[in-house]
Amino acid sequence: MPDLIATARNLESAYLEWRRLLGTGTKRRQQLSLRIEAQSEFLRVYHPFLIPGLLQTAEYAGEILRNVVEFQGVPATDIDAGVSKRMERQQILYQRDHKFHFVVAEQALRTTVGDDRVMIGQLDRLLAVLGMPRVMFGIVPGEAVYRVPSYNFAMFDNRMVMVENVTAELTITQPREVAQYGRAFDVLAKQSVTGRAARDLITAAIARRGDGS
């Protein structure tokens, strides 16, 4: 019954095509994220190949948004406004009533967004994130054993999960499914390295960019 109730309440927003979401501008989509994040006490995010939005530099975010709107074929009329709003979202990282756990695959350190300069700036940002008091940041090493399907998703408390695919954004509210994503996140978090080990992976990625290898 809880699953049926959640499904009925979420019918309109369960599957939203990117063309529809971004057709009214990137700023509006970022504003939606800001509101949802503000309503959540504990946010868990996993990404297999990119740095999550709340941890992105402005240059990295700009490259992401430009590529997304180009791929989806929507007008790129407000990229700067979208980036500005994404940066505004990051203020929540410093608020005492919120906690965050980010896990990325090691590939996220290697995927080239923009150029080496953009990437070095983004990786430097991650080093600063490691010292933030309400933020846990983990990296799943590239050699980790396969345990669960790895799609990028964000969990808002234990009430909602947002998943991105090529054509649409999925919003999942069924308690059974939310719990399953929670189990997947726990597996990935256990596989991840944090602290000094995470710092070593990030500094190695910076070194590769710095020497051109």
C-alpha cells in the first residue's frame, strides 16, 4: 500500500524528459534542485563518471551544462544563470542542519570536462571538500569488484531518489525502491576510500594533468 500511494502521488513528476525540463532554461532546473536540497537533512549522491553538482567549480559546471543542452537540442540561452544558481546551491554545504555523503567512482577524477586547467581546478576543489565538517567524500577505486549496477543517483533522506538517464530524469518515491537504492549506496560507500587514501587518488589525478600524461 505505501508503494501504491507513493506512485499515485508522483505520477506527473516520476518521468520528466530533459528536453521538457531544460526547455525553459537551466536556471529553473537548478532552482528546483535548490528547493529539494533545502528540504533534506541527509543527502547521498553517487556518480560513476562525473563530480556531483554540489561539489563542482563554476568552470566545470559551465562545461557540463553547455554539453547537456547541446546534446538535448535545447536553446543555450541561460548557461551563465544556470551556473550561478548551481553555485548558489552549494551554500547548503555550510549549513549546520544538513549532512552529505558523496561517493564517486575513480573514473570521475579522470573524465575530462573542459581541459586540464578546468580539471585541475575541479580536483583542487575536491581536496578542500575532504576537510569539510558535514561532508563525507569517498572514491570507489577503479579496481573495485563489481557489486551493484552503477547509475548516477541522489537520495534525499529516505523519501526520494532522483536518477538521471540519457533522455529523462526519474523521481522515485516508492519506499521499496528507495530502500533498494539505499542498499546500493551502502555497498558503494563500503567499497570507497576516504580521508588520506582519497586524497592520494586526487593528488595523483592532479599530477597526471600537470605533467600532461
